[in-house]
Amino acid sequence: MKERPILFKAPMVRAILEGRKAQTRRVVKPHLNDCGHFLHSGNVDLAHKQIAEWREQNGHWFGLSGYTTLANAACPYGQPGDRLWVRENHCFLDVVKSAMSRFPLGAGKFGPDVWNLNVEYQDGTEHEVSVEGVKPKQTRQRGEIKWRPSIHMPRWASRILLEVTCVRVERLSDISRVDAEAEGVGLRRVSETDYRWIDYSHKDEGHTFGDPRHSFWSLWKSINGEKSHDANPWVWVVEFKRVAP
């Protein structure tokens, strides 16, 4: 079992916490063409080098099912049974030295400094942690609005741990209605008896969809760019369940 970090935007973190999100889609790199072969822009050596690096780093391979000519590729997000710890926007508050710092170990030796602090997440949740060693830099005063990007989150600050249950590859546009819902897209109430799917490409709450797939594609474009859906890329479909950290 391996652990790897994975980044999620705040709405998707919220969907995981609410139990609505059990899948994520990420673009396959190096990119594949319509026949499932790696695109390498004529640079065969570069493509072979990338594939060799994947094999060395991951040590496992997945077939791209449904096509006899498709290449095999190592999934950078792991295989069933592996863990993913979630990185999200955060900040550090109330950093103070613990009374356990430099605790005597005997024979003139002392333990490391221990720092107590609160990790705050964008949904307003706070989590108290203790960290040994170098003092974490306080990144926000109470009352301020300043977040550290998710890419900078250390492992000890993560509050969400996921277990990979299935990995496959498909075209982005091939997502089903059921899978679109499993991607965590949200519903908005438009009348007493009617709910519709959120359009993530508009801030105006009046924009909604009757099909969760269109909601997911709008979410994809809001994260990856307006034209990212037009390319209809091959994507890793990573299914997961939340487990105790």
C-alpha cells in the first residue's frame, strides 16, 4: 500500500465531507490519441522515457479496456488499496510551543521542540495538531482572510484520507449520469418540488442543468479552462472511499 497526495478544490472537498463525492477524473499524461496510443509529437525517445519513468515510479500497469490496440499505462494515482491524502487550501493559527518541548530523555539528551497550532480549512473547520521539529510559520491572524494554496499543505495538516477502490480509463465525454453524480456535483432547489444541477461556469445562481453530466462538464471547464472539454481527453477515473486518517 502506498500513500500519495491529491489536490481538490474547496467545493469538491465539501462534497467529499458530505459523502457526495466518490470519484475523480484526471487527464492521462502522456496524452493518448484516438487509438489509445501515446502522443509524443514525433519524439519517440521522449515517450519511451516518460513511460519508463512511470513504470519505475509506480511499478504497476492498467490496461485501457474496451480497445484492443490501446497502450497500457501506469496510473499515477495508485491502484486499489492505495491511499490518497487530500491537499486543500488552509492556514495555520495560534502557533505556540508545547510544554512537551525539549522533554528530558535522560543521559543529558532532550527531545525535539513540539509546536501546538490550529489548522483552519476554507469551510471554517479547525483542527488542533502538534508538530515536532521546525516551528510551522503562522500564515494568518484571526480575522484575516489569507489562505495557503493546497499544493503547500504538509501531510500532517491533511484531514481527509481516501482509499482507492477502482481505477480505469475512459474519454471525458463518456461519463454516465450515475458517475457524474458520484463526481460530487451539487443540486440547487429551483422550486418546492424541483431540484436542478449546478452550473459551475456561471456565478449567477439562475444557471442550472437537468442533467448531472452537463453540471460535471461545467465543473471541469471551470477548473481546467473553457476549451478543456472540447479536446475530450482520456482521463483516469479514480473511485475511492473515505477512511479514517
